[in-house]
Amino acid sequence: MRKMPMKDRECCVPLSAGPLDERRAEAMARRFAALADPVRLRLLSLVVAAGEVCSCDLLEPLGKAQPTISHHTRVLAEAGLIVGEKRGRWVWWRLVPEHLEELRSVLEAGAPVSSAP
């Protein structure tokens, strides 16, 4: 397991370590809510797999129109999970790894996660 720097461990304490403060709970809820959609989960997986991806390259794999892709990328960006950089006509998206790591870490309770639904 990768060892996180001390400053990162402070933001990524599992729920089993104690209750979340209100501000952090609200931020985490926004991030989890953004992931509560199959299209956004697939979109995020495409960004993660590519490292960086143009909005134009999300249309075909997701089978969605450009306005729909824009809506879903906006939701993920507002939740702090991805960031975009406009280059010409298109936006290029990349993951904010520390926020995804925080989601994973906050749920970690020390027990293995089951792959069963």
C-alpha cells in the first residue's frame, strides 16, 4: 500500500476514525452524488484511463450528444473530481486524484471490500 504524506492523511481519514465535520461532509456528499450516475461513472473511468481526454473523444464511447457530455463533465467538475482546460474549441479533462482518493479513503474501514453487488 502506498504511504500518503501527512498533510494528505489529514483529509483522508476513514469514517471509522470519527465523525466528519459539516463542511467536509457536504463536500464529500457532492462528490458521491456526482458519481451516482452511470454515465458519469463511465465518463470518469474514460478520463482516468486516458490520463487526459478531450470532450470530443467522449461522444462516441458514451453514445451521448455534446450537450449531454457537457452537462456530465460540468457536474463532475463542480464536485471537484475533474478539471478542464479549454484548448481551442474543446475542453480537455483530467482527474483530480486527491479528491477521488479522499472518497476511497473515507469509506475505508480496514476490512476488505467485497466485489459482490
